[in-house]
Amino acid sequence: MPLSERPLFDPSDDDANVPGLPVRFGISGLVMAGMILLAAVLVSVGWWGARQVLLDMAERSAEDAGRIMTERSRRIIDPAVATLRQLAFDPITQATGLDDRLARIAAFSVDMVANPLVSAVYVGYPNGDFLLVRSLRGAEQRDFFTAPANAAFLVQSILRDGAGAQHGQYRFYDGELKLLSRRDEPGYRFDPRTRPWYATADRSLVPAISAPYVFFTTRQIGISLSQRARNSDAVVAIDMTLDDLAASLGNLRLTPHSELALVDEQRKVIAYSDMARVLEQDGESFRFRSLDELDVPSLSQLSERARTGESSALYSVDGREWLGLSLPFNVIDGQALKLLIAAPGDELLGQLDRNRKTMVLVALLLVLAFLPLGWWAGRAIGRSMERLALQAGRMSRFDFRTQRRGRSTLREVNMLTDMVDHVSLTVEAFLDISAILSTETHVEEMLQQVLEKFVQATRCDGGAVYLWQREQRVMQRAAAYGQQCGLADTMPYDEQGSATDAARDTEDGRLRVELDLRGRNGSLEGVLVLMHAHDSAHEDPRFLAFARRLSGMLAVAIETRQLIAAQKALLESLIRLMADAIDAKSPYTGGHCERVPHLAIMLVESLAQERAGPYADFTLNEDERYAFQLAALLHDCGKVTSPEHIVDKATKLEVIHNRIHEVRMRFEVLWRDAELELLRDLHISLPPDQAEHLRARLEDRRHQLREDFAFVAQCNVGGEAMSDEAIARLRQIATQTWQRHFDDSLGLADEESRRLQATRAGEPDMTLPHTEQLLADRPEHKVAWDDEHRLAVERGDPRNVLGFDMQLPQYRQNMGELHNLTVRRGTLSEEDRFAINNHIVQTLVMLKRLPWPESLKSVPDTAANHHEKMDGTGYPRRLRASELPVQDRVMALADVFEALTAADRPYKPAKTLSESLRIMARMCREQHLDTELFRYFLRSGLWRTYADELLRPAQRDEVDTVAIEALLDDRPQTA
């Protein structure tokens, strides 16, 4: 057999020197060992899974119990809150005398009867008076206050006389509120205005709630709720006991020896199953013991773990395993209470441990039963090994054809392993090459990965890929791997020539093969160079045929990716060309289409890198990042349709104007000059006293005209908001008249002439001279909508297929002088503003018409949604926050920030950083911008980076981010 036709490994060779056991013994042993290992794994996994299920069930049970307790506590407090809100309107809060106040105690007693946890209801007055109604429940409370045996209620009052002296009094009532006795209490005195419950109360609908404390009189644990009266400065308050919290804790035990406690932020125990251990007398008062003083180690260690953020944990105390759970107890507003639950692990998992021995025994019996099956499987597999070895031998010689062979004796495992390793490397590399060619989009990375797999698949020592540079007429190395002896970075090449595929010797004794990489049309794309050793496998012609076919796939992939890259570059250039054209269209918005994408991309890239916080799950793949970049560049592409005279409108009366009207007005002036010249000649012959009188009248008129014109000119600028008084003065000035002596229908364009004729149709011919108002909204100023120009943006319009939800103004254009001069803010009228807003409509219409690929389908919406608001009042489609992804919200924020800080707008000065951020905070409060995104933008400091790059020094002032962020939480006070 010639050397070139021999395989790398021939199964007919002597295998006596190959080490290892016969395959039947090895496989049988492995099968049996696998069975034993599988049984052990199944027992362990089963036990561990059951253990985890029990722990999870216990944790969920504890969470459910905590929620039940929270809800139960809410049902206790919420009725009291509702009662307090009602009492805030009670006439007792305005009563000034004791009798008037006592007349209202029935309302207080009803609330205490309805809610047994309410121990007292009281009112503090702004003059220092105090009235308290207490329910006497039980003989102990009646004995404490020395009350009659049938007393049900105690009324404690403090009145101040004219000198400021306090007079305390106790009144005892039965269940029917009949007075049983009264008693003066000279020692009962205090000023309610100094108490925390009085100072913290306000007139909002949310009562002030105190932290839990020990009531001085009853020694019970409770809280105080207070609220200022709605019609006076008095404060109404309620004391509530929390006795049933301790009782509830005993009912929530997961196991008999579970421990539960309710603690505050200072780890003081508020409730425990044994309340006698919670309170400690401190002189004449009581205090809550801390968790450490309670001496329950399982709860103490759980509390320490909860401080580090662990809501549930398994831990050991004195050698005993515990399951601990820390739950928030959000019942009392402003108080961060936690419910701690600890259950012994041996009580939770005791039965599971007893079942583990039974599981092990069953598993061992199953293994013994299946051992013969493993022995039989080993013998059966051994008979097929020869066939597999022969097939692997052919595959190792790059021959993947299959052939049937007769049965043969078993070959050793090591021989088969060596051959399968070669085959696996070749097949795996081939499959990897196919995967890389179909998924990797970057040419450089694709070439490097493919070359590495190519060299491994062909078992070469190294290689390189050169790409043809048509302009430089050279081959440029784009990727290299392994041994590269003699391979330079560039290589001269004849584009019309071709590689010979012949192997050439290199300086280090290897062979070098060059393979042309040509596209489907035969164009040269590059050269693949392989370096390999002198051996029969690589000198076999089948190796060159295999490498040549595989390199063809690489050539087509290179051609395709370079074509895609060229088309992508062309698309980006066209988009940038449009953005630059929009900026160049108006000197007042120059740079907007460059600055907004810069800020938006900077912000969205920062969000994509977050690994914590509200944007931890926000990610962008390469396609999404590219789509957002295109959308940012195209966000104002609709402005190519916006009229320049409106985009650049610097004054209210600025409009595209036929200057024939100015020329006609000059003729009117010449007409007046001729009349004045005649009147001047007549004036010479007047008596001196009459002439002087006329000159004074003329001067007064001139003065008035100067003032009126100055005022009109000031209104035209639109720098400040127009007041009602200014608008009234404009309308008064407009009532002045003048005489027109020339025909105003001459010298007009066709459309303007038709519009003028249409407005005067049916009217008698106008005679000259004609009286005109100084300022007027004439019919010809109002351009109505017609079928040709009416935009399909209104809800219900059958042509509105993109879901626009905008209101058309009454007229397509209104050039009325008074209409424009009376614009209250800025220079744009309602019609002008709609014409500006229409650019976003055109943006969506234009982009929706383009055949975007699937990866860029989001470009039209992202580009057109930056004027939508979180509350659904934006335009053009009134989308709500839930319909706007993060990218759309980023575009909206970037557009607003750039607009506020832009220094090239004719209608406003550039704002400083602090002014801009405060305005945006208010916009967040009004639900125009995303509050969470603005908070991130504020904290990230990206606004400072943007300002350092693009804003003027005068705009980069100091910014108090804490104060600005506080504006996000401010809410208007309710009436």
C-alpha cells in the first residue's frame, strides 16, 4: 500500500502493545459503578430536595402567617384612622366651653364601644384646654381611678381660666352616659400643646401615628393616632392598645418550640408570646426590653442576619439548627417594624431524617438487582466496538463515507479512544465553523475564530487569513493562529492570478499551502494560508480537496459580511446626512440632531451597565444598541417637512409675506404726504392761535402713536407672558382706523388671490377709500383645512392607521394680526404649534414606510415617541408609561434636557444646569418625564459630563442634586 494511501491509524495493525483492559470488562465495570453512583446521587438528591421542599413550605407558611398578622393589625388600626378622620370634623373641636364639649362625648363613647382596642379618645385645644374620654374596662381600671362600681366611662378635662390657671376634673358616667359623679383634681394638669401627638398632627388626610410605647395609666402597650381638626387648630387623638398582637404571636408557631417576636429598628421587643418578659419597670415608668435582654439566642442571631439583608436563613445556635425568617411589619406608618420567626430544624425535618435510612436500603437493593444487567450491557457493547473503530479510522483520514463491514473481534478501548478523539476534533471543528459563519457578524472576530477551528480541524500547525485591499493592491493579514513562520503582515498578490494550492517548504521544514478565497462572482476576497508538517495525511489529495471546499464557505462568508458592512455604512451615512440637513435647515436648531443622540446614547449605555437598582435587568444586545442609535439620529427626521418660517419664527407677526402689501402701504404714505402738503399750505393762512392749537393736537397724537407702536412692538417679541390687561390694550389699539386708497387685491399670487376672493364672495364691491382697522383678524388671514391638506391624526379618522391621537386646530394657518399678537407665551400660535408638532407625525409616517429588518423594527417607535408623556397626555399617540419602553423614555429625557440647555434657540435664552434640572424635576412631578429615569440621570452625573463637553461656561453652575431630587417627592397640599 503506498504511503500516501495509508491511514493515520490502521485497525489491522498489531494491538498487543496497546495498554488497557478489554473493553467488555471496562464497560461492565463502568456500568456497575455508574449504577452505584446513580443510586447514591438519587438518594442524596431526593433527601436534599425533600429537605428543601419542607424548608420552603415552612418559609411560605411563616410568610403567610406574617401577612395574616399584618392584615389583622391593619383591621385594628384602619377603623381607628377612619374614626379619627371623622372626629376631625366634629363640632367638639370648635367648642369653647366645657358644657358644649361634654355634649359631644357620645360620639367618642360610640367609637370606643365599637372598637375595644381604643382605650381613650381626646382633644387638645390651641389655648391649652384638654378633654379625654376613657373607657373603664374591668375593676382594675375603676379601682385605679377610684371610680363608682358601675362607671363605664371617665371624662378627664383641663380648663384654663383668664389668668392661665389650670383646673382638672374627673367625671364618671355609666354605660348610658349618665353622670354618676364628678371630682376636681387639682394635681391633674399638663399642657397638651407640648405633647408630641399635638405637635406632629396636621390637616392632611393621613393621621400622625406614634411609635409603640407603654401607656402611663394602664401599663398597656399601644400607639397614639392624632390629626388636626379640619375647621380649627384643635387636635383630636386616639390611644390604641396592641394587646392582641402578643396573643396572635402564640398562634403563629410553625412548631411547638418556635420563637416569634415583633421588634423595632432599635431591636426593642414590641410584642412577644410572653409579654411579662417584654416590659421592665424603670422607676415610675416602664420600658421595652431589647432583643438581647429577652435572652432568646435564636431570635438574636436572626436579627443580626436581618441587618445584613438576609430575609431568611438557616443557622445554628448552640449546635441546634434553626430556620429563621424576618418579615416587614408595615402596619404603623413611619415605623419600620419586623416580625422575627425562628423554628427548630429538628422539629421541621425530623421525619425526613428518619426516612433517609429506609431510602438508602431500598437503593442498595435496587443496585444489587441491576448488577447482572450491567454485566450483560458490557458484553453487548463490546461486540459493536470494532465496527465503530473501523468507521472512526476512515473518518480520521478525512473520508466520512459509511460502509458496512462484517462482525469482528473487540478492539481495545484506548485504540478506539484515540481514533474517536481525532474524529471528534474534526467534526466538532467543522460544526463550530458552520456555527461561527452563521452567527458572528464582525469580520475580524469571525476570521480569527474560523481560522482557529480550521487549523484544528485540518490538524495543521498554524495558518493565516489575508484580505484583499483593492485600493492598496496588497493582501493584508486579518487573522493568524499557531505557527506562522515566514508570514508577513502584508503580501503582494496578483488579483487576476490564483494560488496553485501546491505545498511549498518553509524555513522551519513545514509545508505551506495557499488557497484563494473568491466570492460567488469570482471576485478575489483574500487568501487562506495553512502550515502543516510532512505526513501522509496532509499530503493526501483528499486533504487539499477538503480544505478547498471548506475555504469556499469562508470566502462566501467574507463576501457577505463585507457587503452587509458596506450597506450598513451607506445607511448610517444617509441617516447622518438627513440629520445634518435638518440641523443645517435652521440656524436656530443647528446641532440638535447631533446633541440629542449623543446624550441619549450616553445615558442608555450607562443604564445597560447597571447591575443593581431598578435598571439591573435592563440590557442591550448589539442589534438593540444599533437600533437605538439609528432611532436617536432619526428622532427629528420629520422636521424636513416643517415650514422654516415657523421653525425659525422669532416674533409673533413673522410670516411668509407678499411684500406687495408693504409697497402698497408706501403708496398710502405718499398719498398722505400729498394731503399733508396741501394742509400745510392751508395752515400758513390760519390765525396764530388756531395754528398753535393744531400743533399741540398734532404733538399729542404723535406721542400717543409712539407709545402705542412701542407697546405693539414689545408684544410682537413674545419675551414675557401676556397678561389680560396687555391683551385688552392691544384690542383697544386695534380699534383705530385708517383709510385705504388702493386696491388690496392687486399683485397677489394665485392662491392668495383665490383665498381673498373666496372670503369676499357674496359681498358688495369694495369702494375706495376704504376704512381699515389698525390691527385686524381679517377673513383672508384664516386658511381653512381642505381635503388635500387635512392630516389624518384625529382619533376616529379612518385614514389614521398609526394610532395618532391629536386635535387639529380650527384653521390650517391663521395669520390674523390680533390672533398672533395675543399669543400669551412665546411666539407660536396654536396653528404654528401644531405645525411644529406635526414633525413627529411625519417622523413616524416616514419611518413606518421603510422596510426595516426585524432587528430594527423598533426604530420608528423609538424615534417618534420622545414627545409622549408618562400620564398619557403627550403626542402624537397619547401613549401611557406602560406603553413606553426604557429606550423611549431615555429619548424623551434627552430631548428635553437638550432643548432646555440649547443656546441656539431664537425664542428663549439658554438655561443653566440647575434651572434645567429643576424644570425637569417639575416635569417628573407632573408625570411628563419618567421620575425613576430622571433620578438615575441626576445621580449618575451624566448631565455634568454632557455639560463639560457641550455647554457654555456660564451655564455650568453649581447644582444641588439633593434639593432637586427632593422636588420629585413634593406633592401639592390637598385642600
